[in-house]
Amino acid sequence: MPDEATVRAGPVWWPRLIASDACQEWRELRVWVERLVDRFGLDVRAVPPCWYRHNGLVEALAALRDCERACYAPTASPAGGVEWLRALRDTERFCRDAAARTGCSANEHRPDPARAWQTDDAEWEIFVHADAQARANAPIAIALGGE
């Protein structure tokens, strides 16, 4: 069970961390991930040694750590342990899928694949304008009996 010093008010959102906070979070997350792998015998297909080089794995594992903290906080529901195990199962599945995309192994890191498509700016603007117009007209449509 996490001690009260490790229980936070909310989850860590990695894109918003400043440099000094990120250094501390990295250290804490590394310790937590290595303990998790040992506690549950997770293999390299779920958490490869280069997990920290893959944003999807970092965010998934950090979210799982935050979930564990919440599930075992002093104010948590008695069902917190079961919620934690469900989150572990789901996150392990997510991590396996993410790691499979790169093919990283115990001895080799491979970078995440690059995005293979580009957004058409003109089509994007037409879509956003149409969506905004539909939202602006929604109260009128509802008042007239539409959806």
C-alpha cells in the first residue's frame, strides 16, 4: 500500500511536467515499473527494457501507477483492489499491443512507427466549420422537434 506521501491529488500528465518535476517523476516511475514487472512477472512482450523510450508505454504505465495509488489510498473503496487488478489486466494488454508495433526485444530497441498520413488542411477546415454550424443550430433543431 502506498504511503501517504506517494498519494497525489490527481494523475500525472506527462506533457505538462516542467523539467525539474519530470526528473523526479522519471526516477519514481522507473522504480515503480521495475517493481511491477517483478511483482507480476510481466515479460518483455508487455514491458520491454526500453519502455521509457515509448510514449505510449510511459503514459500507460504512469496511468497504471496513478490508478494503483488511488485504489489503495486510505479513502479508496473496499473494491479498490479488484479495480486495480482490472486496470493491470487492461494496461498489460495495451502495453503488449503497443510493444508489438515496435517489435522491441530484451536486447533491441526499435523506435515507434511514424505517422503514415497527413491531415488535409482544406478538408479539416470544412469539417470544423460544418461541425460548429451544426452545433450552433442544434438548439433550434431540438426546439423544432429534430435531433
